[in-house]
Amino acid sequence: MIGMQPLGSAATGHPETTHAAIDALKAGGNAMDAALAAALTAAVCEPLLMGFGGGGVFTVRDGRSGTVEVLDCFSVFPGHGHGLEARNFTQLAVNYGPTTQFFHAGAGSVAVPSIAAGFEAFHQRWCTLPRERLAEHAITCARKGWTATKATEVVSTMLAPILRLGSCSAAVFAPDGMPLAEGATVRSEKVASALEDFAREGAAPFTCGHHARSLVETFGPPHGSLGLHDLEHYEVRFLEPLEVAYRGARLYLPPPPCAGGALVAFGLLLLDRLDEQSNDPHWRSRCLAAVMSATERVRHEGFDRDLFEPGTIERLLAPTTIDRYADELRTALRQQLAELPPKGAPLGPVPGNTTHISTVDKDGNAVAFTSSNGETCGLLWPSTGFPVNNFLGEDDIHPLGFHQGPVGSPLRTMMTPALLVGPGGGVIALGTGGSNRIRTAMLQVVSYLMDGAMSLEQAILQPRIHVEEQTIQVEVLDQGPDYLQAICGANRKLARFEGRHLYFGGVHSAGLKADGRIEAVGDPRRVGVGKTAVS
């Protein structure tokens, strides 16, 4: 629009979440203010995906200095003083289309909720607007009502066996015994009041005050392992990101406890070693599939087991490791196999009950924030009305078995909130939900941006693939049979998903171009909404 100046942009998983971010930018806030306003609103309008009962990870860029930091506010093992035990630990089946996955829920599945502490630390370090201002839209949505989207309905349907575990949870998310439907209006005075408490007092009510006591009464012994000591002594961590040079750009990724960051870095370094074959129209897709197989292999050759051991990331990303795998991939690709035989049993596909927020502003500040409640434990936080995580009940983040601890140690996650900084100074914030599809979705979008010279929208809309064991899962849009044959190679089965599917994540992205233009794209797979704020 003539005379209008861009202020920034945001892409999220719900219209109200994006609205909150844009409102903060128009109020004079920066990308960090926008991200926190959006996150507070997502806790209301995307309650099955994130909230005060869960955990998350921020990757943040300061536009003035160019410095990138990671704020780890993901959950840790509870059990200080009374032990970590499998109390009230209920196995339930979740139907995910062609796949049924088993999860554990109940009070015994709850890890230490860490979002309140993370939000307070984030606000203190980076935000310019007061918490009261940033929480306004979230409080309004909770009190006056928010509208369930198609994504809300899909997740409510998928998680119905868990959501019906507790009567309070069932009343909100399975009214009259049916999953929450698209178009339904949801209100909660408890949620509104809890957000007002955070706006006034910060994290204290949730870590050592009345909300903390309410949480422990429900999820502490004899019901679960959570105690006041766990909440009071939880500490967020400011971490240095992993940094990967790729095609002239720099990608900043979260380090452990985020396993996804190192795996995306590994995949990109492998892609960088594979020479373009101009006579093969499907070379790039075949390379992506081969790299995904190699990444599965490296996970089961010790990466998953040794994630927190000193030197694991350095060994994974060392030139000798990358060169060895690249040589094997070149041979496999030349033989039309496009795959390394995986060793061990890869994890099965799991629902990705995670959401992502991306924000940028005109000054080059950028935030990528990914957060989750797991599948929820099926019970609500009594004094707040927020769903609570079941991180102790997700087998994909417990390769050594459930309730192994040690108490207070970080849980692993595949979350990969990332920032891509171009050679001209432009920056893109991006990330996705999707569990073990997070790393493959991110790998593809970055590759399409840098290798295919696509626009942000084109890169996000491209059909995605994901390799799982000997099966390649493919979004089928308008690709021909020659494409499907090329990426399957000799050893893979094909699993078709007709059209874009939420299974493959939702890469919500916001960008500031080197020339000052601003953009945002919400991934339609997860009903994403991207908008730009102008003055």
C-alpha cells in the first residue's frame, strides 16, 4: 500500500495467534514482543499443541548485533525428593490415519512444565512491551471465546482417547462425547485468570505460588512424580546455536536437548557434498531421500543413545563423518538404490502435536519458537485450565525406557526452531511441528530455498517426502510415475498421501529480505496463517 511502511511479519498455526503477533508489532513492539504475544495466545487457541503445561525452545536473533541465541525452556525429569516412578501411567492407542500409535498418559506421564519460566526469561531478555500489553489478546480470546479450526478438530479427534481420560479435559475437548468440532467456540475464565496472573507476576505463581501447589496436588505423589522442588528449581538455559554454512547462507539451529538441530545440520552437510546431476531431473529428490535414509541410519548407530554425551555432535558433523557417508551415498545413487540399508529398528511414525511461531521485524530481529504438550496427559491443570504434557509417556524421547531419568536432567526433543541468514543480510525464521518428520520437513524447505532458488511460499508448498524404515512416504500432488519410481529406488515401498497432509508438519515461516521487503507464509498443512504488519 502506498505510504505504508512494513513493521514485521508473523506466521503461526491459528488466526488469533497471528493476530496477537501483528497487534504487538503495530503497538511498537519488536519481533520478540510479537513472538511472546503470539505464544501466549497460542496457549489459549492451540491448547492441545502448546501451553503452560508443556515446554518449548526459542531461537532468537538480535538484529543490531546479528547475535543468535537459543533459549531452552523444554521440560526436565521430575522426582526430586520422592523419586521418579511410573505412577498412574496409562497406555492408550491413538489412531493416526493409517497408523495406530500407543502412548502413555495420566498423572504419571507428566514432566516438569517449563513454559512459564521460559516466557518470563524471554520477556526479561528481549521484549520491550510490558507483559500486561503482550497478554491482552490472549486474555480476550480466553474470556470472550476463540474458534476451533480444522486443525483443532483433527487433533481433538486423533487424541480423543487421551482427552477423555479426565472429566474436565473431556468437557472442554470432547463435549457430549464428540471431539471438538471446527467452528466451535471455546471460553475459559480459568485460563483468562491464569494469564492475568502471569501478566502481573510473571512465572512465580506457576513455579512456587498457588498454581504450582495446585499442579503438585494433582500430579505429585501418589498420582505422579512432580513436586514443588521440581518447579521451584527448574532453570531455563541460554545456549549457543549450532551454525551450518550452506550455499552461501548460514543456518542457526538449536543444540541438545534438541536432537533435530544436529540431524538437520548433518543432512544439509551431506547434501552439500552431492554434486548436481543435470541429466537427472529427479536428482535433488533422490538425494533428499538418500540423505533421510542416512540420517535414520546414523540415529541408530549411536546418535540417539549418545545425544547428551560429550563430543557426540562434533563427531556427527565432523568432515570425516560427512565425507564417509557422502561417498556411500554417491555410490548408492549411481546404482539407482538411493538408500543405505538402515541398521536397527527406526521409530514408528508418531503424531506431531507441536506448534510453531515465526516472527521477524524491519530491524532484522527474528524469532523461531517451537512448543509442545506432547499428546497431553488427559488431565487439566486444576487452577489454570491448561492441558498438561505427557512427555514421560512418549517412547520416541525415551530410547532407554520410561522413567529412567536422571531426575532434573533434560528431556530430548526433535524440535528445530531455526533461523536462516542469507549472504545479503536477509533472515528467515522457520520451524515446524511433526515429531520425527520435523527434521525431514526442515531439510526439504531449506534445500528448496537454497538449491532450488524458490520463493518462501514455493518452498513450503512443494510436496514432501519422509523416509521411515524401508518405506518412503510421499505427498502426491501432480508428480508423475517416473518421479515416484525415481525416489523409491530398488529397495523402498511407497506410502501415498493424497495432497498436502498435516503428517508432514507445518513449516510456518516469516522473512525479511535483504532489500527490506517482509513476508510470512503459514503452512496450509496445519492451517497456518502468515501476515505482515504495516504502519
